[in-house]
Amino acid sequence: MHILLVEDDRDLAREMGEFFRRRKHTVTTCHSLAEARTALKNGGGDAPEAILCDANLPDGNGVDFYCQASSTFAGRWILMSGAHDDHRLAELGDAAANDQLAIVDKPVSLRELARILKIA
């Protein structure tokens, strides 16, 4: 599986990326929404199958990114949130009820992320 990881905490992003790479998945890591938008736009034949995105990033909000990009990206989404993001996540309403979007609270275990993505 090709995963687009959007996380501004570089240590956490490295840990998450290594976890999925050890399990033979491809990971493209972005530390901002601008990088993530570029990666999606330029993905071509190597487009991600899942996006793991922090809800609170230096250049914007992962919820906004989901709302803008989910109509063109049909893969699986996981929005990772700290408690301070609850008001923005509530705006998603019933979207989280579908199988394409999961919302998890940080800290979240790497095994839990793999379980949600249905990967080994």
C-alpha cells in the first residue's frame, strides 16, 4: 500500500514512516499541507491509497484538506487529532461514519493505525 503521511512533528513522522516501511508499504512523508497537495497532484501512477493526516498543521487544518481533497481522492483517510482539534472534527458530521474516513485521537498506537488501514 502507498501511504501519504502528513505530519509536522518530524520525529513522529519518521517513526510512523519506518513502521509502515518495515511492513513493506511505500510511504510519502509531508510536513505541511502545501507539500501534501503537491504530492497528491504529482502522484501520477504512484498515487497513494491512503492518507494519514494530522488535523492541526502549521499551514492549515487537516479537516479542510480532507474536505477539499476527498472528492478527488477516493482512498482511505485517517485524520489524527489532539484534543484541541475537536471543534473542527465535529464539522465533519456523518462523514466519519463511512468506511473511507477514520478519526483517531493522538497519541495513537501504530498497530491501531495499521488495523484501521487493514494492513499487516
